[in-house]
Amino acid sequence: MPGQTATKESTKVLLLEKGTDIMLEKGYNNTGIMEVLQATGVPKGSFYHYFESKEDFGLQIINHFEQSYRDKVQLTIGNKDLNPIERLRAYCNGGIENFQTQKCRKGCLIGNLSQEMADQSEIFRKRLLEIQTEMTKRFVDCFEEAQKAGLINASYNCKDLAESFQAGWAGATVRAKTSKTVEPMQAYVRFTFEHVFKP
Amino acid sequence: MPGQTATKESTKVLLLEKGTDIMLEKGYNNTGIMEVLQATGVPKGSFYHYFESKEDFGLQIINHFEQSYRDKVQLTIGNKDLNPIERLRAYCNGGIENFQTQKCRKGCLIGNLSQEMADQSEIFRKRLLEIQTEMTKRFVDCFEEAQKAGLINASYNCKDLAESFQAGWAGATVRAKTSKTVEPMQAYVRFTFEHVFKP
């Protein structure tokens, strides 16, 4: 039988995962703590044992989401069995598959909250920017490796390319969410891999 | 002196403009009617004279925003004194200037509400998709004209390019909102005009 610590830990994870789920659909402001409690059956007192406030809950959800996102990125962008462009393709294909599985709903929590919270909370904005900036570094490394291998044009500025790729992919996801088809993501992949990610 | 009709019309426009302003910063769900009334000094009863509900107010704000957005697009993408690529550059430069003026806050109402509302309201989603699709057509026309003039690669699929451009520009705007600098928009413009919008 799990000890009390394990149970506590799993209650906290349950709250974070259900919170992520609801926040992905409804955003931060529109997610009520009561709704999360009702969906998990956790009493209010317990919630405040794990989280100081709704803001703390939101920030911990971001950290929790970031960890699972990092794991996905590691499996694709971190896969050294593939060349850098194949890794980017695996990343995009994984994103399309994932978005299809969730019926073109939700999207990326980091992108969603960046749009929703950047003007509303400096704490959220700074944390989200930190995550975006760290991701940019990973993409810059990947593009630099592609450039050294002669897979993309030698005159590209890899920082500008990484910024443009992150912007394009995030934007395509929002367009897919709006059209409720993955076609905008597929159009982005078709165009970019055929015409941009090349020598 | 303005007649009653003119006054009514200006009260409605006042509500729409203040509503747009608040909704651009806080989103649809987080904007309260009371806040709009307090900011404009319009009594509650008058509000419901012009708008059936908050949803109706939101939809009319979208229409109002779309009209002013169309006017801006007409001045850049519709400017036949410029070649198609120069028109796109004028559009992007205008966007950067505008975003700088508003201190990298707010962003594009269509993009913001698409992200916030696409999973929450079919009425909003369909209206926002309609606007996005109409804009895509304008960009497709512009790219086709550029292609005929030999300004962009003859092998580009202009529909995929227009989708990618709209996605990239929207994503760059959200990144600019998060970083509170226009650098992500500038990086997108530098890369795209130097390497993508060319023969």
C-alpha cells in the first residue's frame, strides 16, 4: 500500500493534471478552482495544502506542462539517430498527431497562456518568456547543426530562423484550433520543409 | 446639435471601442460588462438597448474591429502603387509600428479571440474562421500577383505560403507580446523577406 507521502504526491499530480486539462480548454482566468475540485473530488482544504493560491496553482501547472513538453522535445529534437531536419519533421509530425488526437482542441499551454497572460501578470509573463527562450536555444542549436551539415542554406541566421519557426508553428496551431482541422499545420509543414529547410 | 439618432450611434460606437480596448488586454471571458459601463459612463439599461447580451457585444466588437483592420489592410495590401512584396512589407512595418505604439500590449483581436474562444463557442469560432479565411484569400491574391511578376519562386504553392505567412505573423505577434519587444516580429520580417519572399 502506498504511504501517506505517495498519496499526497498523487493528489497533487491529479490536481495539476486536471488543472492543465481545464486550463488548456478555458484559459487561466476562466478556470475556477471549484471546477478543478469537483472534477477531481479533492476537498478545498487539501487544495490549499498543495497550492498557496490560484496564481501558485497556475505557475505550478506551467512547470508541470513544461516537464512533459521537454520530454516530447527530447524524443524528437533530441533524437541523435535522426539528422537535424528529420528531427524537426518528427517534432512537427508529433505535434500534428497530438492535435488530431485531441480533436483540434486545447493547443499548447505555453502559447495559450502567453497570449492570455502576457499583459495581465508579470510573474506569468516572465516565466513563459523563460520557457520560450529556452526552447529557442534548442531550435537554434538544431538549425546550426543542420547548417554545418549543409542541410540548410549557409546564409541563414539561425536565431532568426528559430524565432520564425517557433512563431509559424505556434500560429499554425492556433489556426488549426480555429478551423478544427490540422490543415493549417500541414500547410505550414509542406511549405517550410519544401522551401525553407533546404540548402 | 446632434439629433437623438446620432447620439445613440455615438454611444454605441463608444461602447464598442472601449469594449475592444478592454477585450484586447483581458480577453473575452475576463471582460466584465460593468467594467465597460464604468469606463464609458453609460448606464446598464442603455447597454442592453444596443446589445442583446455579452455574446452579442463580443460579436459586434469583432465586426467593428474587422472593419478597422480591413481599412489598414486596404492601405497596405491594397496599395497598387507598390509591388506585391512592397505591400507585404508595408503591412508588416505597419504592424510593428502599431505594436510599438501600444507598448507591445494587446495584439490582434482576431488572433487573441481565436485562441481564447475556438474551443468555447461555436458562434465565435465560425465568425473568426470566416474573417481569417477572407484574409487568407487576400494574401493568396497578393502572392499570386508576386509570382506572376517573378518576385517569388515559381514553384511556391501560394495557398500554403499565405497560410504560413499568416501563422508566422500571428505567432510573432504573440512572442512580441510575451517578450514586450518587437524583436520577434523584426526577426520574422528579416528572415522571411530575405529568404522566403524571393524568386
